[in-house]
Amino acid sequence: MTKLWRVAAAGAISVLMLSACGDDDGDSGDSANASDTTSATESSSGGGGGVQVGVILPDTQSSARWETADKPLLTSSFEAAGIQADIQNAQGDKAKMATIADAMIAEGIKVLILTNLDSPSAASIQAKAAAAGIKTIDYDRLTLDGKTDVYVSFDNVKVGELQGAGLVKCLGDSADAKIIEVNGSPTDNNATLFKQGYDSVLDPKYGEGWKKVGDQSVPDWDNAQAGVIFEQLLTAAGGDVDGVLVANDGMAQSVISVLKNKNLQVPVTGQDATVEGLQSVLRGDQCMTVYKAVADEAKAASDAAIAIINGEEPATTGTVNDGTRDVPSVLATPVAIYKDNVKDVIDDGYQSAADVCVEDVAAICTELGIS
């Protein structure tokens, strides 16, 4: 099985990571076919008789990954270590996340892992946890001005840089391209970092003749709203666009639908290497996506939690500033995926050919040796 070697670099952080076989972006935007149950305790046979780790994932709408990838990967890691973990999903509701956290804190967990819905609400949860002597881990999204003990994520500025470079690559030698940017949620610090990354690539192009004809963020990474917002931006631009920088695969599918309805086909970016995103890349509807090996991220988070439970210092690779302090962190490096290297994602075990290579995509997979 092919493995993807990655060198992570974010400021002073540099780490070499070998991708474990896993399953996903990501901040994808694809709706997961997951249960809406708010409590799903994943227990092992060990753990000292009680839940030691609480995990709160954000939703099932911003990305399919939370239930299809992160939850099973974290569950497996804690089960292998003989540690009981209560893994729940806030379903995009900040009040529900706070209620779940309160219950976990009252239960006496030792570590709380959470993927925030926004920084203020997560910072409040972390303050309560700290007051109760509970360590917290920011998972995937950094809580600004929070009290987290460890931050585990990807180099999110690099994600954006790959997206920007991907759009430039797919537009080739175009000297006067008109671009629309569809950004992630304004309350997600990751979306800010993605935009920082792709704007660092696109801004110089705007200075050389390219023109930004639309630029708007999508609240809560909502796919349906992304389609509405994009259509409004496209209409305001007179229906004239040459490329669309879209922050993730889920929203990219909505953008592609609008483009098809208007008989337009232009390069569209994405992120998360979701099944739908990879299919769109193979069909040529989407220029590229970004693969973030969630298995690396989940392992780093579970390793940190297990170390804390065992009274050890979690292994980190550097720090990231949350606005008030430098947080010990582990960042993994993302990989740009185009049609010619979709096979790498399949070979790495992140998605399966059985899921991706269906219907009209099957023949394309055969041509590319994807099986």
C-alpha cells in the first residue's frame, strides 16, 4: 500500500509524519449519514471503571469526516489503550456542546477533546474544565484566547496555499481571469487560516491582471447556503467567472451544481478529499482537493490524551499562538490532490475505490489504475 510522506511546517514547527491508513477534511461540508444521537459512549474493556476521555465533535454538516472518520479512529485508539471514551456530537449547536461538556465535567473525565463551533463558546467550556482540573485538547480548530493544553491540527495556512496554487495551476496561462472566492465560516479560525493561505497566492495574481469579482464567507460551512451565496455573487458578476476558490469539498459541490445549471464549467477548488470531492475531481468538475490524513490527526490527539491520563507530558512538535499565549501543538501537512494522484488517497486507505469508483466514475478509475 502506498504511503504518503509529509513534512509539516508552520512557523517554527517542522515534523515528519508517515500517514497511517485512515479515513477523512476535513472540513468538508458534506452532510454525513450519521445518527443524530447526542450521546454515543464508546467503551473499552479497561479504563479503570469510568469514562476518562470526553470528545465533542462539532456537527454532521460541516464535514462528513467527523462521524465517518474521526469518531471511529478516536474510538479505536482509546479502545486499544484500554481507555473509556465518551464521544458525542454537538450537531452544530453551541448550547448543546456546552451541555454535553458540563455533563462530562461532572462525570469526572480527565481529558476533554473538542472541536469548537466558535472560539468564545469553546473558551468558556475550557475555563470550566480547567477549574475542575481537567486538561483540554483543541482538535482540528484552535480556540482563540482559550485555555487548551494541546492543539492538534493540520498546517491550515498550507491548506489554503495549496488551494490557491491549485487554482493558478488549473487556470494555466490565463492573464485576466475573473475569480470568485467562497470562504468557510467566519467563526472558524481554520477558515481564516485557509483564506490567509490562498489569498497569499491569489493577491499577487490580482495585481497582475486577474480580478476578484466576488468574495464572501459562508456561515457554519453550510453547503446549501454556499450555493445560494455563490449564485448571488455570480449574478452580481454578470455571470462571468473563470475560476472559483471554494474552501471545501462540500461547498464545492453546491458551487458546481450552480455552474452546471448555468451551463458553465470552470476550475473549482475544494478540500478534504471526500468521496464526492474526489469524484468531482475525476469527472473534471473540480480542479483539485486537499487531502488531510485524519488518521494522523486522530492519533496525535489520542496519544496526547493517553499521555495526560498516564501522568506524562504529551509529545508536541512546536507551538501556535492563540492570541494570548503559545499553545503546545502538533500539526500535520496536507497534500494537494489532482486527477492524476487521486489514486494516492485510495492507496493510503483514506477513501475506498468501492465508494469513489461508481457509476460514470468507474471507467475513469479503470483508466487511472484505481482499484
